[in-house]
Amino acid sequence: MASRAVASALDIREHYTKREMMVPMRDGVKLVTIVYEPKNYSDTFPILLLRTPYSIPPYGPDEYREQLGPSPAFDEEGSSSSFVRGKFRSEGEFVVMRAYDPGRNPTRAPTITT
């Protein structure tokens, strides 16, 4: 419970800018992506990228997460966070793991059917 109290001490809306977008992948399929960028990014900062088949709420320009990173310290340091949605609001078909195909060219983007 202590970490929850610390997380609420930092107002994500006050310190971060939220953007929702459809990001095209190599094969042309677009994935829903929500990016939280520090408002004061005069310095370099790390980026956390999370890709999931699950929902990445809250959606909408005025709805913000209570905590972005794995710990409140991550948010307080001014790190950027990107959440990528692999299903539902994204295009294409989400495949968790493809079967091994020795004839597949590993440098070519996988074909995803819609």
C-alpha cells in the first residue's frame, strides 16, 4: 500500500504530455500506441516500451494513468513511457508466438492477415 501512496504523490497529468496514435509497423499494420512524454525534457531520459495483447487504458486525451513505470521512482525521474496495443483497437491479427519456419527469411517482416 505504501507504493500506491507514493504513486499518487506525482501528478502524471501535470508532469507528462499524453499522445494516442496509430503507429505503422514494417508490414503496414498499425498498432494503437499511447506515449507519455515528460513536459520538461531538456535532458535525455530513458524510454520504457511495453507491448501487450491486453488493454492499455485509460483511453482519451484527458484520461491519464496513475503510474507509468514499474515503480513511482521511474515516473519521478522524468522517463518516457510508450504502451503499444497488440489487439482489439489495433489492426491485423495478434500472434503471441509463431511456429518455427526454417525457410522464413528473418530479415523480412512477417505477413499479418486481417
